[in-house]
Amino acid sequence: MNVFITGVAGFLGSHLAEECLKNGHNVYGNDNLIGGYKDNIPKGVNFSNIDCNDYYQLNDIFKLNEIDILYHCAATAYEGFSVFSPNFVTKNIFQSSVSVFSAALNNNIKRIIFCSSMARYGEITPPFSEESIPNPVDPYGIAKLAAEKVLISLCKLNNIEWVIAVPHNIVGPRQKYDDPYRNVMSIIIHKMLKNESPVIYGDGEQKRCFSFIDDCISPLYKMMISKEANKQIINIGPDEGTITINELVNLCANHLGYNGTPTYFKDRPLEVKNAFCSSNKARKLLNYKTTSNIEKAILETSNYIKSKGVKNFEYNIEIEINNNLTPKTWKNKII
Ligand SMILES: NC(=O)c1ccc[n+]([C@@H]2O[C@H](COP(=O)([O-])OP(=O)(O)OC[C@H]3O[C@@H](n4cnc5c(N)ncnc54)[C@H](O)[C@@H]3O)[C@@H](O)[C@H]2O)c1
């Protein structure tokens, strides 16, 4: 099949492209390289440096290559930062998704798989299940949920298959580690490798559930071929092994032999305290299995960062709302 992956230079998009190539598909993809890394793109991908907001170019590419399946992975996946740069973030979550969906629907693409986010659930009691009524609290989560609703409505009208993947805290090699605004585990490891104190917001007792990339690619890939997955919202990631940020910092320190202590900063506004999902539906529909643990994720991620080398953090996105609520770490560029 001809598969198109938006955000193919990103973490999930590049791993997914590799899996599709391995299974014999023709893989096309785009990225505007605002996040991700160009060298993430696997050999064999037919790559275009195009912004997802550019409906016309996408429309041409989908038509020219007779695309069958679309994975929409591109996003500015900034949950906490979306509170301070909502214009930039929602433009690349909501508006860009509508542009991609419209071009896909205009070309009768058979199935659209949209990577949403656990942020869609917001402030409800975990574990979040697909049946839960979402209550997103930040612009990122609100924009993801709005994009889902546009997708479902237009696919129903045009009789096109859709699947919504809800990944949560996926970690591993190729994840951007020099971005000060997101990817907590990669930042912690990167800081320790630089022999700098990792940053914790609040008391560090926030609970999360991390998933290693290898466990997530198979269910994501199955979303394109499984009949049962059609018209379903499905969480992707484990529901066992919740961990606090304090515990995560301790595990990383033990693994890397880092002897320093973390630096604590004020809570980040609107950060959800306990966020993890149920994987029952993914187990049932996509045969999801957790085979890796957090130690393996730390080992593989730190090997990856070591192989690429430590870097300066990139503060390349403007803070739109800069006031006394804006975390000092970002205002003063101290991560
Ligand atoms: N990794 C996770 O744990 C996780 C969790 C929840 C949701 N998600 C979702 O999964 C998807 C993939 O996430 P990821 O971790 O691979 O992120 P990523 O940042 O590594 O990849 C996203 C890619 O999209 C590109 N991009 C952003 N805006 C674009 C635009 N307007 N046009 C073209 N390209 C654009 C970026 O350059 C980047 O390479 C995203 O939709 C994200 O919201 C991921």
C-alpha cells in the first residue's frame, strides 16, 4: 500500500515509517523540521519538507502518489508550554490537522489514523479509559480533542475509515532531547549526562506511566490493517508500572551514576497531577503487550543520547504569554 506519514522526522513517525517499510509498503512522508531530527527519517522514505498547514501541497502529493493510508503524527506536542504559546501550539495541532484531513478526504484516502494525546482526557480520575468523558484543561489537549471531532464528523460524512490513537508518555531513541519544553525523561537523562541538575516542577510526586517505543509500534501499525480498529479510539501504552517523577529521577541517576540532586521549581500551571491510561482496549483489539520495562527505556534512551552527543537546549519557540505564571526555567532559559 501507499502510506503517507506526517511528522516522519519525529519520534513516532520515523519508527512507524521503518515498520511500514519493513512490511513492504511504499512510504511517503512530510515534516517541517520544527521538532524531530532530519536524520531520524529512515532510508527509503519519499520525504517532502512541507508544512501540514499547506493544504494545497499536501493535496497534490496525495493525488500524485495515490495514497491509501494516512498516519497523521505531525504536531507541536507541547502540553505544558501550550498554556504560554497557545497560538503557535494550536495552529500546529488543530489547524494543521484540519488541513491534513481535508487533503486526505479530497483524495479518498482509505483510512486516516490520527495520533491524538492523553492530554485529551485532562482532569479526570485515572486510569483513563476510552469510554471516559474527556475534560482537557490545556490548549494542547483541547486542540487535539477538537481535531478528533472534526475527523470523526468528516469521515462519517465521506464514509472514510478512521482510527484515533491515544499515545501516552512513549520514550526511547530518536525522541528530541534538546527541547526544554517537553519529553521529561529525555531531558532528565540529557541533563545528567551534562552533569547538570535535572529540573522537577512541583513536589515531583506526579504519577505517570512510560512506554518504551518498541512496544508501541506494533499496535500503531496494526491500526492501519485491523478491521476491528476502524472507527475506534484506542489508548497506546502500558497500564502497569506507574512511577512518580521523583522515582524516575532516582532510577536515571542510578543508571548513569549521577550523584547530584534535582532542582525543584514551582508547579507548572494546569499540569495534571496523575495521568495514566487503561490498555484493555489495545490488548483486546490490537493484541497489545508490554514487553519492556522502564529500566530498558532508560538504558536505550541514554545510549541514544550518548551516541548523538550532548547539546545546548534549543529555545527556538517564542513565549507568547510571558508573565508571572510563566515558569522561570523557560523565561530565564535555565534548563
Ligand atoms: N511520544 C509520546 O509520548 C506522545 C504522547 C502523546 C501524543 N503523542 C502524539 O504523537 C504524535 C507524534 O509525537 P512524537 O513524540 O513523535 O513528536 P515529535 O515532535 O518527535 O514528532 C512530531 C513531528 O511533527 C513535525 N511537525 C510539527 N508541526 C508540523 C507542521 N505544522 N507541519 C509539518 N510537520 C510538523 C515536527 O517537526 C516533528 O518532527 C504527535 O501528534 C503527538 O502529539 C505522542
